[in-house]
Amino acid sequence: MLVGAAIGGVVGAVWGFGSGIGWAAAGLVGGVVLGPILTIVLLMVLWMLMTLVTKGPRAVLRDLRGMFPRERS
């Protein structure tokens, strides 16, 4: 999470610096907040893709189904 925050913060600050210092500060804060979230989402997508390639679609569905508790009827 810290790596995602650092990368997102630097990218946001550099990207915003061309528009002014206020945008650079907003980009830094936005990158620190969104960087870890997007890093986690990216890692989950890569995990699902690797499972899909190595084990097939049923394994992905089985793993996703196991993440949530089943409803009792």
C-alpha cells in the first residue's frame, strides 16, 4: 500500500505541476489516496487472470464464491 501511495503521489504531483502548484498538491493528495486502492485492485485482477490462465474459469468462480459466506436457507 505504501508503494502504491508513493507512486501515485509522485505521478499525481508531476502530472499536476504543469498546470500549477495547486494542481500539483491536489495530484499528490489524490495519488496518495487512490494509489493504494488502485494497486490492490490491479493485483486482484492479475491474480484472477493468472488463475484463469493456469486453472481455468471454474477455479476463478470457485475462488470468488469462497470469498463470501454462503447464505443459509
